Amino acid sequence: MNRTAEARMPVQVSVDVVLLTLVEQELHTVLLRRAAAPFAGVWALPGGYIHAEEDADAKASAARVLKTKVGIEGAYLEQLATFSGPARDPRGWSVAIAYCALLPMQNLPPQSVDISVLPVSALPQLPFDHRAILEAALERVRSKSLYSSLPVHLCGETFTLPQLQQVYENILGEPLNKVSFRRKMDEMDWLEAVPGARQSGAAHRPAQLYRVKPAFRQELALSPRGL
Amino acid sequence: MNRTAEARMPVQVSVDVVLLTLVEQELHTVLLRRAAAPFAGVWALPGGYIHAEEDADAKASAARVLKTKVGIEGAYLEQLATFSGPARDPRGWSVAIAYCALLPMQNLPPQSVDISVLPVSALPQLPFDHRAILEAALERVRSKSLYSSLPVHLCGETFTLPQLQQVYENILGEPLNKVSFRRKMDEMDWLEAVPGARQSGAAHRPAQLYRVKPAFRQELALSPRGL
């Protein structure tokens, strides 16, 4: 604390975002082709430096990165962990505040030469420590899906209970008991039936459509004893 | 990404540590009296800037802060969350990577004019966003105590099962059922009896002493369905 800011070696601070979505029942992530060195031309997690003159906090930096580099707004964003050290970025000692973002597939932008949506099980080699950041995001999403409403952020605005259960199952990689799943959702008390709305195009009896109660649109509902 | 590091407004990066211990069955935290501005003379969480020339990562920065400013080594350390923004520190846009540290009371240094150990329920007003950081640490420790071996880091090297249960209860603020607590500890399979060691000074039948199995000294044992 005796040294001034000027005398200290600079520390680079960026945000990196693991943006997850479900495509054909499998978790996918969005990669961007890096425009500049280091690793120019390489597919990497969306990220960028903090813009101290405009960002209200690091979460705002992550939202700005998603808006300006991926072209999306309104994704569910939560802080994952902060990665740091002298070796993770060839430009020097750096700090990456990593975020996890969830978005339903239909809200993603079209893929382009610089934006790719790939299954998390079949990603190319990633630069920096982006592989470790991605693994941390997958671990977080899977563990949190065991006791919270997190998966709903991969659903559209309305969904049937079978569709919601399918999303949970796709993340967890295992089937869930229908009766106990519904009981848990009831206990968590975070869903409401959309009045008069039923699934269209169903072969038999159309299922009721649900949506998230307003109180739980910005924060997660928790199930203290798990699913 | 078009601007160089020089052209960007600087971002200060520090670590802050919520160091928790149990004194007389109540969670306490360590505060240091700040030597320099801002908030000189005010009690605050231990913290300091990252020293890029010596720290291997931010966790090493936190360990260095505990060693040099509090005088302790070997505390259990885990990253809590990163706090950021233009207003949390009067010196400008800043990032604080917050850590939670747990240590048994007997390993704490003696209190001094600049080091204080206070019950978390009776802290003075804290500078910066240290109150929010402290609340996040308490929330983390309480929620993680519901499904992991985290509380053991508040115990000494050996302990009886009643002592361990007491530590869990002190953190959770509620009594636990002895039979189910012991069954959960058994299921988690992270404790071993210290051969031939029994609690000294017990009034009646001396209780068996336990310690953490080597595999769980650096990482937590988890109970997937909670206590």
C-alpha cells in the first residue's frame, strides 16, 4: 500500500462471457472469431476490457460485450468467478471477471463468419484459459439446476411443464421423475399458468402454458432440498 | 478492443478478505485499522492491491494480505465474488476480488491496536462496500454449510463429533438432529478417527477424536442432498 498506482505493474481487467443456449436438446455456447492479436482469427469466448468511462460495474461490461459483439440484449447474466495471474494472457498479469449468460435459442443472432454456436461437447481448442472458464460455467449451471429455477432462462417466455422438465433433463443429462419434478416446481411457487393459453399443435390434449411469476424474472427461485 | 491499455481509464484491482472464526460459538470477523487514506483510521476488511510482480494469482494476493497484514498463514481461502464500479472506492473505478477465509480461533494472532476480532452481529460501520462483501461471505458460509465440510475449517486439527456438530449449529443458527448429522458425515466419508485419541478432560466417557482425511484437507467434501 506504500506504492502508488503509477509505480505498480499494471493489471489488465476484462470480462469474459460463457453464453449458453440449448439447441436440439444439447447445451451450446457462442464463440466469436477474435479480430485482433493475441490469437487473431481464433474462436474464443466473447469478452472485452472494462470501459471505466461508461460501465456501471463489471456486469454492465458483460452486458455491453454481449450487445456490441454478439448483438443480443436481455440474457440472464450471473457472475461466475474471477480468473487471474501472469500467464493467462500473453499481454501480462490479467484479471478476467467471468460471467455466465443463458438465452433461449430463438433469441440468438444468426451465425456468421465471426459468430458461431457450437455444442459444448465439440468445441475447438480455446485460447487463454477460456476452456477452464467454460468448464466452470458448465459446472455452475449443472449444479445450480439441481436446486433452482436457473434452466428457465433457456426457455422462451411461455412453456409447458413437459418442455421445462425436458430443459432440466438436458442440462442435468439424466431423466427426472415427472411427479416429483412437478411437486418441486409447485413448492418453489415461481410459475403461473398463462390464462387461457394452451400449447398449439399438440397431437392430443393440449398442455397448459406457464410463465415465470414477475418476482422471479430477475432472480432465481430456490428449492432448499434440491429437485 | 481498439483502444490501447494506455488510452483506457485505469481500473484499480485489489483483493479483500472476510476472515471468519468462531469465538464463544459466534461467528467473528477480523478487521484492520486502515493506515492510509481513504478512510485512514477506520476499521475495514483486510485488503490490498494485487502485486503483479510477485502474486501468482488473486488467491495468492489474498494469502499475502493475510500473512503480511494479519500475521496468519494456512487459512482456508475461497473466492467469494468480485465487486466493481466507479463508486465503491473514492480513488476511482475499481475491482475488488473478494475472498472468504476460515480459521480456528486458536490460530488467530492476538488483537492489537490495529487488529480487532469482532462478532459479525456487532460490527462498526464499514468503509467502501465492505458491508456488502461481509454479507456475501456470511451468506456463502451459511448456505455452503448446509451441504459441505466447510465448517471444519473453523475447528482445530482434531475434534469430537459433538464439537463438529456444534460448529455447524453455530454457523446455521439452528440445532441439528444428532443421528442424521452423523449419518451425513458418514456418507460424505471425509473424517477419520485419530487412532487411540480420545477427548481429554471429559466428565464421563471420553469421546473419540476425529480429523479430516488427507484428500479433503484442501478441498471440500460435499453432501449432494444436504444435511
